Amino acid sequence: MALESLDIQNKLQDTFGEKVKHFRTEYDMFVFEVESPSIVEVMRYLKEDPSLNFNFLTDVCGVHYPESPVEEQFCVVYHMHNWFENKRIRIKAFLSGEHPHIETVSNLFLSADWQERETYDFYGIHFDGHPNLCRILNMDEMISFPLRKEFPMEDSGRTDKDDRFFGRTINNA
């Protein structure tokens, strides 16, 4: 019997209640949100429950939403895969913009080690309990996190990047 999104939703809601929410399908993938303090227990359940069997962590990444309320300015996105049913899910956990911290899942999935390091390196999201949370791609001396949207895309002093040269005009209306 095929694993359906509604079955996953019902099992998660029965087990975790209000800790899991906003179930939906986006681009043919089942998506839901988890309260960040519960991420490890929800992912452990998804991995170890024999009827769910999401035993492969495909991806961990971050997103920065600077215009969102401060308690939801960062998001950690997890993609899990059930190989037997060929079912993929996306899990989102929103974090505070002031102190973006979440528990590591590297003790559940070894693949999370480098993926969490990369997310830390580019977004400054701390994965509590990670065995070696340090920069992985950028220089150790860097004090900023380059994928945060708090920095301008271009150097405003560069004359070769003038909008007029790219067909973009500024309306002074």
C-alpha cells in the first residue's frame, strides 16, 4: 500500500499534536512545519516508525526572511526520503532572528554533519550539540554570514554596475 501524505499527517498529528502544523503540498512534495524545539523527536519518529521509514536525509539548508516577525526570520529546511515508497517530504522549522539556534540532527543522520556546517557558514544558524560546528567553505576569519539578506547585493560605489547600463531605469515620478 502506498504511503499517502494524509497518512503521514494523521500519524504526526496523533503523535505530536500542535508541534506539527501547516501541512500542504508544494510542487508535488508534502511539506509541513515543526516547532524548532521538537525537530529531533519528529525526525527520529519519521525515521524509526516502520510504517513511515524516512531513513534518508537528502538536504539541510537555511532561509533568511528579514521582513518576517523576529521570531520567524530564519528557517531550517530538511528534506527526507523514504526509499521504499519513493516518497519525499520537506520539513520547515522557523527560528528567531536574534538567536537562530536549533538542535543538531547529526546524531540521527551522519549526512547532516556537513550540511549543518554549510548552513551555519552561510546563515549563522547554530546547531546545538553539533560535534564540529565551524566554517566549511568560507574563511575562518569571516565575521559575517554571506547569504543573510542584510547586505546589499552590489557595491554602491561601482560605476560599472549602474542600472542604466542594464536597461533598468529609475522612475522619479
